[in-house]
Amino acid sequence: MENITKIKSLFANSWVQGAIPTGLLVLLIVIVELASPGFLTGETLALLLSNTAVLFILATGVTFVILIGGIDLSIQAVASLASVILAQLLPSMGFAAFPVAILSGLGFGLLSGIVHVRLRVPSFVATLATGGVVAGIALWIANGRAITIEEAGRVNTIWINETVVGVPVVVLLAIAVGLISFLILRYTRFGRYSFAVGAGESAAYAAGINVDRTKVIAFAISGTLAAIAGVILASRLSSGSPSLANQLLLPAIAAVIVGGTAITGGLGGVGRTAVGALIISIVRIGMTFVGVNIFAENVIFGAVLIGAVAITIDRSKIAIIK
Amino acid sequence: MQSFLTRLTSGKRLRKWRAFAPLAVLVVLCIIITIANPNFIEPRNLIRVANSAAVPLTLAMGMTFIILLGSIDLSVEGAMSVAAMVVVLLAANDSNAHNYGWLAVLAAIAASTMIGLLSGVLQTVLRIPSFMTTLGVWFIGLGLSVYMLGGSAVRLMDESIRGLALTRFLSLPLAVWVALAAFTLAIIIQYYTRFGRHVLALGGGEDIAEFSGVNPRRVRIYAFGLAGFFFGVAGVLAAAQLGQSNATIADGRLFAAVTAVVVGGTALTGGEGGVLNTLVGVLIVTILANGMILLGISPYIQQTVQGLMIIAAVALSLDRLNLKIVK
């Protein structure tokens, strides 16, 4: 019994919580390297990182929202909408389709945030609702079909699939997003406010922080990054579809939680999410490697999500767990 | 804006009025659609409405108890697709040689109930919020059913189970009668059992209920099990209606269920509303969808309208405005 409490207090230490995911990642890399030497070099490594990039960008957006103690269940819809807008507008608008698609994400992120703080709707319901709104709009714009980006439009998306000095552009984009997000969280007032709001909303409020504004900005960032992820996904697949990113909601949230950001907010960051996203990607590759059916992946991710939440959650913060 | 909302929704008289708002919306909706397109009121169309309300009504019965607790169950689509998968694979089908007939239906409902109980046990034992637990369980269920179906569609060949959708009694398909039975069962549970009272009490204030001797963990686990039961019945109905089970059989169902419960006037904070509200909510959602088709509006916009309805309904329920911290 005493041992159990010891283990529990060990887990409760935030430093240890931050180190576990990194240790897990290193362990996974070692296992993959042992199982198939040379797997993590050259082309396969580039492919692994490119595949992680979109997931990481999505997860980074959710990280902002989870840090303030909320959740965003609309990211997959926003990403899909952005892909549809991009595919639809590329032929007529050319490169300008990119900012339009990304701004749609900003708009719906703002909408989620405003609905959440103004109307005092819990974030999971607010984003479930805006996610439905967005999914309907995406279906309507695309007429329920996938839109292929034709040769004429592909001129503008080709740069995303290229490499710079051997590093895929997608990976560079992800690194840029990660760095900027890291700097925002660490060195801006909004970043510090986010941690304060997540750590204790009433205390943050009493300290004079504009809690509502901080929350709305977090949701706006989440929407924008989701749209960026959707645009990149569409460019890579040369197609936009209203269900393009539907399979990414769970891995994205799982990446954030597995990385060690607490669902209760106030603890975590973009670096942890990067580790989490890599873990998810390697586990996914490992599963196909070991021979786990691709359809069963969701079962494992679902279980991993529940387990990771159970470990990272700060129960002292919720009086009644509903 | 906030003060206007408060003024609009405060006061005892208005509070009473608010309870009837969903019903008023339903009546006005029917009148508007009938004026715009008289075909709406034809018996053939009304039967169609009843038929398409069957699955959402059954689902929403389960969801009502969860929302009354102040929790949420996001695993609707997972539980439902597992039930549909089990019934199709165990009854006569075009993928394997099983032919257990109605035992398959029982097995499907049992499987879904187990998934509900799993959600309940996981969240009470691990002490994590229901939306995270059920988000995980949603994908566990979905992954399981897609895996078992091998990623393809399997046809249901059992004629008697198909009869749920095809056989008619008093000119309504059996599925509608099953949904009405589920509704009656939910009414009995909510208004005439101790468990129903306990759910309301927990939703109204968990600490007070616990002091009064309610076991919150047990009630919560039972409630999620009960929800799983209703989702299972709905999964069987959906499989019978579609004549097959595939990966997308439950797509959009979570959304419809939550919309119906919330639009019916059950508060997300728990403890307020109930099964009767949900019946009105389901009718609003289904009739609106039907009306949009009659009026020639793109069906793709339906989710958008439902999303806006959730936001509007939640925004108009006054008790939220007093809450300090909303996460």
C-alpha cells in the first residue's frame, strides 16, 4: 500500500510527468531501431516526420486550448473545411486561396471561443456545435464529394511537397509552427496568461487577467492551426474533402495528452506535444510493422488516450468529476 | 446582451414559460412548414417523419439520462456501431455462416450495454471526466466494429430482423413501435423508479445528493450502462433499416442525439429536463430535417443548422449565466 502511494506521488511530480513521455519516445526509437536497423534514416525518417507534421500542427492548436483547461472537438471539421476551400478556390484564385482557407479557420476558432465565453457553454459542447456547423458548411461547399486539385491548381501546391536540403517543406512548416507557438507561450503576455487561466481560473480572474480574451485567443489559434493543417493535408494529397481530417481528431488530442499536457490545464506545452505527436506516429508505424490491423488502430489510440488522461489529470482541481 | 438575456429569462412566470418554449417551437415549425409545403401534413410524409425519428429517439433516450447527470456521452457512435456490427455478424449475413436469429439482437444489445458500463466504470474508477472517457471509448467501439467488419459493408439477410424496418403495424414500421417502447421504458425509469430520482438528484447537486445517501458512483455506472442499452437498441434498428452494417452506419448520430436532448430543454448542467423534453427535441430535429428537404434546402446544411440549434438552445437556458467558471 505504501508503495502505491509512493508511485502515486512520483507520478504527481510534474517534472517526472514531463520526463516520462520523452523516455517513452527514446524507448520506442530504440525498439524500432533494434527491430529494423537503419529504419530511422534517410527517406523513411523523412516520411515519418512528414506524416507527423500535420498531426503535430493540429495537436499544437489543441495544446493552446487544453492549456487553458478547455477542449476543442472541432479541429477535424475546421481542417476539412480548409482543405475544401483550398481545393475549390485554387483554380480561380491561385495562391490567394491559401490565406482565405486559413482565415476560415481563424474565423471559426473565434466563433468557438466567443460561443464558449459569451454564452457560457462548456467548451466541449461549444466546439461540438461549431464543429457540426463547420462540417455542414464543408459538405455544402464540396457538394458532399471530394474535390481533386487539378493540374492547374497543383502549380501552387507543389512547393509543399518539395524538400529543402533534404528536409521536406512540411517538416520545416511544422518546426516553424512549433517554434512560434513555443515563443508565444513562453514570452508573450498571452502565453503567461494562458498558464495562469489553466492553473486556476478564479485566481487568474482575481489577479486582473482578462480570462475571456485569453480563452478566445486560444480557440482562435487552435482554429487557425487546424486550418493550416488542413491546407497542408490537401496539398499533400492533391484533394480536398469534407471528411479529409476526420480520422485526426483522436490522434491529435491523444498526442497532446500522451505528451504530458494535463487535460485540467495549466501544465504542459508545445515541446511535450511534439514528443507526443512523435510517439503517436511511431506507435502507428510500429503497429503496421507488428501486424496490428489498420482498422484496429483506433481501439489502441482510444485506450492510450484514456490511460494518459488518467495519469496526467490533476484531480485536486475538479471538485466533482462529471 | 447579457443583461437582456438575463431579463428575458428570469422571473418565475418566464421560467414556467421557458419550459414550454420547445413545444412552442415545435408547433410553430410544423405550421410554417405546412404553409410552405402542404405535402408535409400528408399521412405518407408523417409516417416518413416517424420512421426517421425512430433511431434518434431511441439514442436520445439514453443520452437524456447522461445529460441529466450533468455528464456527456460522446461514445454514442462507437456503442451504436458495435451493436450494429454484432447483430449483422451473428444473424444471417453474407460474410459468415452464423444464423442465430433474435439471439443476435440480444447479443448486440448486451455488447452495447457492456460498452456503456465500461465507460461508467472507467470514469468512476480512474476519476476522469466523462467527455474524455467516452471520447476514448467512442474510438475503441468504432475501431472494434470496423475491424470486425473488415472495413467493408456486411449485409443483414435475416428476414425477421429486417422486418423491424419493413413490417408495418397500424401502418407504422415496427421500428417506430420499438422506439416508442424505448420511450415508455425511459419514462417509467425516470419518473417511477428510485434510480430515476437519483439521477435527477445527482444532476441537481452531486454533493447534496451524496450527503442524502445517494451512491454517486453506482448511479453513474448504471446510467452509462442504461445509455449503452438504448444505444444498442438504436444500433439494431439502424442495421435493420439500412439492411447492412458498415463503418459509417453511426455517422452524425452523436450530433443528432445531443441536439435533440439540448433543444428539448434539458440543461447541460444536469438536474433539469427529462425524457418528455427529449421527445419534443427529437421531433423538432427530425421535422426540421424533413422540412428542409421538402423546401428543397441542401441536406448538407443540416449539420450546420443543428449546430446553430445547440448553441441557441444552450444560450437560452438561463442557469448558465450564473455560472462563474465554465470549462
